Amino acid sequence: MTSATNNTKSVLILPVEGMSCASCVGRVEKIILKQPNVLNAHANLANATVHLDINGPIDTKQLAQALQKGGYPVVRHTQVLDIDGMSCASCVGRVEKLLNTIPFVEQVQVNLATQQATFTAPINQDLNLIYSKLNKGGYQARLHEAQAQGPTPAERDVQRFYPRMIWALVLAVPVFIMEMGSHLIPGFHALVQAVLPTPYNIYLQFLLTTAVLIGPGRYFYTQGLPALWRGAPDMNSLVAVGSLAAYLYSLVATFTPQLLPEGSVHVYYEAAAVIVALVLVGRYMEARAKGRTSAAIQNLLGLQPKHANVWRDGQFVALDLAQIQVGDKVQLRPGERVAMDGVVTEGNSYVDESMISGEPVPVAKQIGSKLVGGTVNQQGGLVYEVHAVGGDTVLAHIIQMVEQAQASKLPVQALVDRVTLWFVPAVMLIAVLTGLAWWYFYPDAGLSMALSNAVAVLIIACPCAMGLATPTSIMVSTGRAAQMGILFRQGDALQSLRDVKVVAVDKTGTLTKGKPELTDLIVSEGFEREQLLAWVAAIELRSEHPIAQAIVESAKKQALQLPALESFQSLTGLGVEAIIHGRHVWVGADRLMSRRNINMDSLALAAEKLAKEGKTPLYVAVDQKLAALIAVADPIKESSREAIKALHKRDIPVIMLTGDNRHTADAVSQQLGIFQTIAELMPSDKVEAIKRLQKQYGKIAFVGDGINDAPALAHADVGIAIGTGTDIAVESADVVLMSDDLKAVVSAIDLSIYCLRNIKQNLFWAFFYNIALIPIAAGLLYIFKGPLLSPMLAAAAMTFSSTFVLVNALRLRVVKLNH
């Protein structure tokens, strides 16, 4: 079975089991990169997946076998599809052939009697590829209703480790009390001796510890020991070797003490049992925390409803989403979520689009309005026509962007990967040297002390913390960003944004609304405002000019009744002339008023002021008298001024790059307090301007929304596209803002700063922890008359290390972003 990919790059996502620490990440990537046509591989310890960039056919069975041999099996589960259109036995072979062409599908079985296809695949794969492939072959498929979606890797780990943790604690706590109680509670040793004399006490410890190791602790040996035999030890190997060493030594001390040197007959059952219990507690806590780091994806996945009311055979019937097709009419009742992207064909309502824009105010929808799948209808009822399904919807693209960003590796991770690949073997070597050094330099302490310190070194080392330091912060940050309507298409942008020195912005559609609006209407004495606006709108209704449309739109918003025209004449280059209710009306520039000998003195200063503000003034005259002054402009967004002020407060100057004329650009720049303006630029000029700014200032972020912005977005260090803009602009960008609020740029930069700061904290803690505590576990303090670190305390410290990193990353979910 091979991928059908030939000359185009594509991404394959595989959930992988067995990655328990950072060193596993490097090994998994190394195994995958040996496969033909794999360009790159990114293993993510936090969500237990591997993202493969492939450029040609890839044998996924061979890849899965290589990972299985390496100790990292690909996680699969069985799925069942209901298939319509199979009418004979030959259909079975066709469906099987179609399914077998899909890279991640294996073990296909098609049953004509039940009209079902059963297959195994890595969990969480996009089934839309299967639906599309079968649909092209003439078959309609949908997930079988009884089929439950497979749990996430974190959920599986919680399910796996919780019962093991409970049983380990139940069995290990009595061992700990029997052995360590005498050290903590005066007189406890005598009490234990009276109830359970020494031989029986030790035998009971042996039985309970054996139960811990072969029961809940068996996971570490079945995972860690094979990894050790393959020469690729991981975190499980450290736990397995450490706990087994303590257990086997105790076993010899219990049943064949004569084999040990005099004075070294001690048991360490409590160490073996408690180590396993504490590590299981740590794994459970990690799984819970990791589940919260990927909560954003799960929340996004949960936004789509399972069913929708679709028009079929003269009525609306409830259908699964898989059965909805482009062109279907869907009924949307109050309180329901939009099933698929579409356009309203009937009704009026308000829709909560906060899940895509971050804006809490519902958006008005009427006939012709676009709807996005996953958004929530408020009070009114709507009917809409489906324009996109499956992987083509906005929500699917959002999820894909977030997943790709979460799977990305920042440049800072490269050093970590190089270190962690050799970390576990180095720790095992240090543990062996520790034991030998104690035995050689402190012979009086005995073999048991050498063993204890060697085990402490094995247990305290925590590559998990190193491996989780970067991906967990990325996952939480990108998830938080997605909730705010900020999508990182490229993971590198999360690091690059922090170092941006200048933010360059386009004007039209970025700083301004991108659509002309009526901004001013100054009425002369003796005329009524509403009547004049209705007359002017009735005249401009004949024109397709954007300025005319802005005036008509303003009248419509005020629900004004437009009168009929008795005559109409367009005066080229001047304006228009019309007769309404027997009165002559002129609308146009000052040149038209001058030709009609209409005195403009009363509004001349106001017109001059409006022109300086970058607005287009038009005069209105009725029966040779000046009636009003109208101004139309592309209004500045309310958020632009606050965003620019916030960026300047962070010492990030804002430079406007626009194709507009110098006069208009300077007017907007002056109103917003922009640091520098470069006007009258062609698209290619914007690229050259960005290159000059990069030489002058350093890293540049460019914010734009139009087709003409695409080259500049691609050439900037970080391209930020307004999501309400064109598809070309969005595809050229590194970051996409789902709303048109420029303050989201400030939030994205702040989030980048917080994320990198969080990663540095995590890495410092992970590396400092190991650098500081491995020597202490080896007995460094003992040389200076200090204490030794017991294996149990080492296990507790190791658990705390991973948990600290995860909890620290989770702080990014609630960090306050100030503008």
C-alpha cells in the first residue's frame, strides 16, 4: 500500500505510542527519515504524533513496521463505514480497491450484505479523504452511527495510567510504611516488630513489591527493556533498570544473603515499589495536563453539530454531516450551530461568530450573507445553501492550521533535540560510574550504598521535562491564539514575531474598512437632512461608482424612502443633474457648482477641512441654492488607532505602505499617528520597500489583506493576513487574523513573547534540574558531609520536574494580554 502522492508535497500525520521522553523524539524521527520520499519528520512528545512531509509514494506498511521494530507502534483503531451504492459482488472489489489507495488505510473488509466497510487506520485521521475517494467512485459513505470517535492520545494515557496508579499506590504505601515508618515515627519500629517480626515483615514487603512490579509496573518493563536491548534506551528504560536493580538486590538479600559482602545485606523493596508508584502518578498527571494543552483542538472539533436538517424530497430531514453535499439547502433554527459553510437564502437573524473572529458581538445575517460552519445562530430562523463541506470548510482549515502550528518545531528546539538524543545513554553511563565509584572509594559503605546511589541517578534523570518544554508551550499558545481568532500557519512565526522591530501595514482594508462610506452630511439652513439624503441616494442609485454606492447604502441603513426621478442626466467629470418633485437637484464637485453659478462660500471652509482629512467632498444644490456638503471616505477602523498606540508603546514603530495618493495617505497617517508613510506604491514597490526597511531596522512584520499584498506578505519576515481579505493574501501569510481588528496583531506579538519566555523557563528548569540533581543523586553532597538522596526522593523529584513544565506551559491559557 503506497501513497498516491507523486510530485506534490503533502503531510501525513501518524499517532505513535511509546514516546516517553525527549530522546524518543530523535529516534522516531531518525527511523522515519530513513524511509524513501520522506522530506522531513516532526515528532511531538506532547500530543504523541509525528508529522511527515512527503514528496512521492510512501509505503506506510513498511513505515509502520519500522516504527514497530523500533518500539514505537503506530496507534490504529477499527472504523466502520456505512456505504450506499453497492449493488453486487463486483462493487465489493471496487470499494476495497478504492480504500486501499488511501495511504493510512489497512486491513480493508467490505461486506455486501451489511453494506459496510471495515478498516483499521491511525486514529484521528481525516475521513473526508475517504468520503471523497469513494464518492468519485460512485459510492456514498458515512461513519457508522454506532462508531465512537477514538480517544485522543492524552485520553488514552489517562485511561491507561489511572488504574495502574491506584493499584500501585494501594500496594506500595504499606511497603513504605513498614520500612520507613520507624524513621519517621518514634516507637513505630517496635510496634511493627511486635505485630510482624522481621522475617515475615520482609516477606510481606517482597510479596507486595512483586505485585507492584508485575502488575501496574509491568508497563515500564515491557516498554523500557526492549528499548534497552535495541540500544535505544528511553525514560521507561531508566525506571525499569532502576526499580529492577533495587528489587533484585533485595531479592538476593532476602533469600540468599550469603552471596552479599558482610555489612551490605539490606532490602530496598520500598524503593522499587515507591519508584514505580510515583512515576505512575507522574505519568497520570502528565497525561491530564497534556490533555488540557490540546484542549483548543478538541474544542474546535466539538463545534460542528452531528446532524443538520437538509431539504430532501420536499421536506427537511435530519441527516449526518457526511451526507450533506454542496448545493444542499439546510434549515437553521434558533440556538443551532451552522453545519457547513454556506450563504443565506431565506430569513434574517444574528449569528455568534466569536469562534472564528474572537469578537463577542453577534453579526447580522440576511439573504446573501455568508455563514461559517460551527458558528451559533441566535434568535431568528434561516435557510442556507451549502457552499463547502468536509475539509473545504473554514473550520476544517482552522483546525488544520492549528494542528500544523502545534506540530511545528521552533528553531530553539534544535539544540534540545541534539542533547536529548544522547541524554538517556549518558545517564545510564553516569549511573554505572556512580556505583563503581562508591564501591571503590567508599568500600565501608558496602555494595548496597553503591547500588542505592546508582539507582537514584537513574531515577532522578528526567528527559520528559526536556522533551515537553517546547511542544507544550507551543500547543497551549497556538490553542489560545486560535480562541482569539489568531491562526499561526507557520510555527516559526511564533518565535519570529517576538523579534519583530517594525510593523508595516497596508492602508485599504487593513487600517481602513476597505469600503467607502458616507462620513459627513452638512446641511444648509432651510433644508431637511433626511429629505436631502433620500434625494441624493435616488440620483446616485443610477451610478455604479463606489462613492455613489456608499451614499445609497447610507440611505438604506436609515430606511429612507427614495423618490422617483422625473429626469436624470450624467455630466461627465462634473456630477449629475436630476428633477425630483419638480425641483432641480445637482450633485457633484465644486466645478459643477461654479458652472451653475451656485455660491459655495458658506461651506467652503468645511469642504477644505474634509479634503485635508483625506475625504472626498461633494456639493448638493437645489434650485440654484447650495443645500448640503457630502463627504465620502474609506473610514478608519475604530481599532486601528488603539493598535498603533499599543505597538508604539512597545517600541515597535508602525510604517504604512500604500498605493493611495500621497494626500490621502498623509491624512490617514496624521490621524493615526503613524511613524512613517510610504505612498503611491505598486505591488512590486511594496516588496522593495520591505527589503529597504529590513536593511534599516531588522525583522519586519507586514500586515495586509489584498491580492496586491501577497508579494509583500511573502517577503516579510512575518506575513500577517487579515482573514477577511482574499484567499491569495491568506495563503501567502505566516499568521492569519480571522477578524479585521488590528489589535489582534498586538495580541499575536504579545503571545509570541510570552510563549518564548515560557519555553525558556521550561528549558532552564529542565536542564538546571538535571545538571543540579544528577550530581546530588550520585552523592556529591556526601563528600562535603551533606546528605544522600534516596531513590524514593529521586522519583518524587523526577515526577515534579515533568509536572512543573506542564503546569508552567498551561499558564499561557490564562495569561492576560494588555493592549
